[in-house]
Amino acid sequence: MKRETGVVLALDETDPEKALAIVRDVSPYIDAVKINWPLVLSAGPDMINRLSEVTDVICDFKVADIPNTVRLIVENCVSRGAAAVIVHAFTGDDSMRAAVEAAGGKAMIIAVTEMSHPGGKMFTAKHAEEMARLGVECGADGFIAPATRPERIAAIRAIIGDRKILSPGVGAQGGSASSAIKAGADYVIVGRAIYKADDPKAVAKSIADEIRTVI
Ligand code: O7M
């Protein structure tokens, strides 16, 4: 996945044609688009293939299952052209290794550590460092850490070396792009602040500009 602007668009827009139009509009200012169940359930998995023709696609299915099921999901995403697949790390080492093996070096495997919403403090925060260490041992290429708590990005960075950090929670959830990048994130993940804006391209550009000032 390229690292030019540091912006990943979380495309939770559920109207397929609107979603495609937004991606085409903002594509000069994003490094990748992240899609999750809201868009895939309304548009179908073929959306992975269609979006892959425009930009890199991160399949955020937060896969959390036994190794065989994890493998089947990751293989399907990769065959549709995904550049990365996001998995939960709490499933343990065998499921994490199954994800990495199924990706076969063709797509990045990104593991969730601490989640960005208030509820993320209840369970994920307490085990975030352990999950980061497990991800490193199992060969994960990147990690999710919360832009809403930049000090937690720094804690994960201290464990994972130069593997990638993607940080959601910028904009609608109150986090700032520059604080996340300064704390050690490689990319920020931004959804509503871009796709619900009157001018998504202008917002994506302003976030890319903000990131450029701190690197
Ligand atoms: O900018 P938003 O709040 O509209 O969207 C944030 C996106 O990031 C949305 O797609 C969430 O599903 C995702 N996300 C979080 O907000 N918090 C997390 O802790 C983790 C994710 C995520 O992307 O996990 C892989």
C-alpha cells in the first residue's frame, strides 16, 4: 500500500453509486479506501473488485473466527483484489497465523489492538499490548490503534517496530490527524468527516495537508 498522503477513507456510505463517486472524487488525496460491512452488505462483495480498479482496498471485516474460517474469508478478499484485510487479534495465535498464511504476501494483514470508541477501554485497551506482541510474532503487517487516544498509538509503536499503524477516530470521533501521526501512526482512517461532507475532496485535501505539516 502506498504512503503518499497518509489518509485512508473509511467508506461507510451505503449507496453503492455514491460510494464509487466519492472515491473517484477524493482519490488524489487518499492512499487507500477501507470498506466495512455497511457498504458490502448493501452493494455486494463485487464492490471490492470495483473499488480495487480505482485505489487500494482494505477489507475491514474485523475477521474473528477459527483458523479455517479466517482462511476462507482472507482468501476470498485477496482473490477480489484486496490490498489488506483487517482481523481481530484476540482470536489467538492460530487464527492470526492462518490469516497471514492465507494472504500469502499478496495482501497485508492488519490486526486490531485498542479500539477508538469509549467501549474500547473496557476490554481491548487492557490487552492491546499483548495483542500487538502476538501480531508481531504471527507476522501481521500492520495494526489498528486509536486516534482518540494518541498516547496509546505511541505505546503500540514501541512494540511493533516499523510495521504500519492505521488510526481511526479522526473527525467524527474527536481525534486529530496531526496528533495521531505525531504519536506514531502511518495513516489516519477517516470516515464521516469526509464522505458526509458537502465537499469530500476539499476535506480529504485539508487532512492530507495537515498530515504533511507534521512529517
Ligand atoms: O471516521 P468515522 O468515525 O466515521 O469512521 C471510522 C471508521 O473506522 C469506521 O469505519 C469504523 O468501523 C473504523 N474503526 C473505528 O472507528 N474504531 C476502531 O477502533 C477501529 C476501526 C477500524 O477501522 O477497525 C479496523
